[in-house]
Amino acid sequence: MAPEARIKVFLKTSATALCAGAVALSSFSLGAEAARRHYRSHHHHLPELPAAPPRALPYPQLPLPLEIPGAQYLPLAWADVKGWGDDNHLAAYKTFRASCRPINAQTGAPEPKALGASLGEPCRVAKSLELTDDARAKTFFEENFAALRISRLGEPDGFVTGYYEPVLEGSRTQTDVYNVPVYRRPSNLFVRGYKQDSVSLPNKGPVYRKIGRRKLVPYYDRAEIEDGKIAGRGLEIAWLKDPTDLLFAQIQGSARIKFDDGGTVRLNYDAYNGYPYTAVGRILIERGIIPKEEMSMQKIREWMAQTPDGAKELRRQNRSYIFFREVNLSDKEEAVGAQGIPLTAGRSIAVDKSLHVYGTPFFIEGELPIDSERAKTPFHRLMIAQDTGSAIIGPARADLYFGAGQDAGRVSGRLRHAMHFVMLVPKSLDPTTRGARLPVPDPRPSEKIAKLFPQTEPAKDKPPAELQSKSETVAVAGPVPLPVPRPVIEPVQEPRRPVKNRSHRQQ
């Protein structure tokens, strides 16, 4: 057969095969319309193929039951929540009702988070329930919430630390003994999106020093502030004895300062200088000064007291600096959390505000050194998210609030432990119920279609002719198959004609 005839037969056969292939591809979910367009672009001289009817999406655009970035979760029955029946549910219920007051007063669009405004429903129920016994409080949580085991993606447990409200000795004026200033927020501190007199600026993101009307530069860090960059501007709320006292008051986010005349001032977090928090305890561990298993707030204090020059350098490793505001609270009231209500010792926790909603109940279970440094005290307690902190990051990360004073400080200062976290999700967001409404995936393609278009991955260390066996075939996503390349046909050699000599410019 002449070369021209062989080419015509090959093209006709290839066209027939490609037509069949394009139709089969539509059944294989590779996109019939895309295959048709691809085919026509390479074979525009062939007859037009009929367009495939539009195919419905295999997955309707439905929201997932619950989305918490970086988290993994597992629905649990209440009987499977270890220690659930041993807690004081009435104490947890009273703390939850306290969080419900600002939740019930909220107006406007809900926060763009997993729980959104869903806590409003159980809060409306709690508003009308004046419970006085533990059994009814336990029933309330079981009837209005679903239990969800939660942790960071790829990790089995969550992580807890502790915090408290320091009670410090201070003075209203500077003296030789009291010479460490406690500053309120400076007027030249600026955060984009907030007015300079806004209450409780965010504890994350950049913070600037405003110069004139337009110029913005990063705010002073801890070393610059300790060296007096904002001194003498009337920003001093009080004066303390020891810079270590101020450092730990800033880490805790609140403090009570008692004066010689018997008066007291209560301080709460108001703003920070824009630098990320650096844990001084971690630096001491990395330098081999304090072993990790012995690390506690008390150990840090002891080392700083014994090494004043080293303490100054260590403080400045944490460039973050906290400014306070005075709050009108009596000594009988607890510190106010970020939700705007007084915290409850032993029931309030600080969580990652970028992921969670204030008022969310978390059941935390495990063992903690509460009775002593070496103790393994069982801890199974329903806690309520009412606060936040710059070091609290992640879906299963909490700071447990233990109250005010030295005893609370000793307990909270030795907590750095992995614990089980169970988040209580309102029944309206029960992921088990909502997940059942999601459509199931499309059925797998038939064996006939699968054989027509095997999705194989060739062996990397073998020549192309030696493909994997059937048992090694792996399903992989790939583009629409391209047409078989045309055969290479050697041109017929024709006798060369004599060429006349040409000038160099013509060549």
C-alpha cells in the first residue's frame, strides 16, 4: 500500500477510536465537553460531535457539619466521656450562665467561627432555668449539647497551662524601694482598624507608634520601654518593687496591687506593643539552666532573684510588653476576662479567640500536679471559655484560671500538661446529625469503563516498555488522554539537482 493510502487509513481509524473515547470519557467523569473541545482542536477537519448533556454536580454545595481549622474531632456518647459523671455540673452551669448574659445581649451578624451564634439557643434555655442540684445541671448539658473529642490535627491530646491573678505590693508614687513603673496604654500607640481610645485592643498583629498624623513605625520593645522611652509622660498607674513581679503580672494579664495605706487597685490587660510573646521558661530550658521536668514559675523566680543581671537579659528576650487599665472591682471579685465578665476560679479557661467562641464549654480530663509538684491529681472538669491570651494558640489549647494569690500562683505555675479535650457543641450543630444529610460519593465507574481508561503510574526505575502489572495498578487523577501520535514516515529520497553557484550575500 502506498504511503499516502496508509496515512488515510490510519487517520480514519484514529478518528473512530477518538470518537468512542470521548464518549466513554464522559461516563468516567473526565468531562465530555472538555474532551470534545480538545478533540476538535486537533481534528478540525472531522465532522462535529454532538455535545454531551450537562451533568449535575456530584456534590451539592452544602456546608460541612463543623469546620475548625487545624483540628480533628470525634463524636462521643456521654457514656464514653471519661470522668463526665464525677464532675460538679452545677458549678459549671453557673459559670456557663454567666457567659450567657453577654451572649444573649449580642446583636448583629454572628462571628465567622465554627460555633457562630449557635450558643444562643442553649443560653436562652439556661436563662429560664434556676437550677439548684447537680443532676439537673448534668441533664441540661446532655440535652442541649453533643460531645466532641477534639485535638490538633495529627495529635491525640490537647495541652493546658495555668494562670492566676497576682497580688502585689506597690506604691502610688515612685520611691527608692518602689521604682518599677506599671504603665497604662500610651496615646501614641496605634492599631490599624481601631480607634486609639478603643477598649481592649487585640493581643495579636502589628502595633505601631504614631508620629504626627501619618507616619507609623513599630512600637518600642521591652528593652526600650525599660530603658525609659515612655517615662515621664504621666502613664504610671503604680510602682512595684521588682521587675520580675511586673513580668509575671504581664504574663497573667491582670493583677491586684495593694498599697501601704490599705487601698487596692485592680489592673486588667489593655494593649500590647505588637511583639510576639517569648516564654522565658523555654529559654532557660534551652540553655540548660533549668531541666524541663523541673520547670515552673517558682523556679524561674528563684533563678531571677539569684541572678539579677541574667534576669534583665532574660526579660528582654521577651520583647512583648503589656499595658494595663484600672478596673472597678472589689477584692471579693475575680479578674475580668476577655469576654467582659469576672472569671470563675477553677471553671474559667482562656482559649484561642481566632478559633473558638466565648461561652463554649470544654470538658478537660487527665492528671495534673495540683496537690504538689509530683502529684498526679485526677482532673475531670467542665470549663467555660471566657478569656484569651497571645500564647494560647490551637483548637485544643487552654489556660486554666485558678484565682488570685500565692497559692493559685503555685498551682498554675507548674502546669504544662497534655490533657483530653471534649468540646460541647450545641445540638443545632451536632456534626453527626448534620453529616448524615451530606450526599454520598458517586458510584465507582463500571469495570468496562475502567478497562478502557486504566489510570496507571509507570515504574520510575524501569524502561517505559516495562509497565506495572495489573496487581500494581494505582488509581491516580490525570488529564484527558491525548490522541495517539502520528507514525513517523521517512520521506522518499529524491535525486538531488545540481545547484548553481550563488554569491555569499544570496546564501
